[in-house]
Amino acid sequence: MAKEPKDYVREHLDKRGIDPATLPDDVIETFNAFSRGELKKADDLGAALMDAGSVDPQQKISAVH
């Protein structure tokens, strides 16, 4: 049985046009481990990185890790 995202994780994915069914269970488990507040902070970081035009995509991804 596939892992189901928490409601706020589903909202997060839906906002981005991502069908949770297309993600592996370990990714859903990882998303579910975030609290709503932590996911918001990750969103804020992602938005700041997307707005950082001078940062190349690989650095943006690495910055999250």
C-alpha cells in the first residue's frame, strides 16, 4: 500500500502540480516527517533560492541539503 501524505503535505504538493502518487514512498515519508511550520520554512527557503537569479540551479539544490 502506498504511503499517503498528510493533508498539509498534499496541499503543498497540489500547489505545485505534483501528484503524490508519482512520488516514491520514502519521499512521502520524508515530507510527512516535516511539521506544517517546518514545511513553511522549507517553502520560504525555496522561494528565496528561486529569486536568487545569480545562483546556479545546482547550488540552489545543494543549499537545501
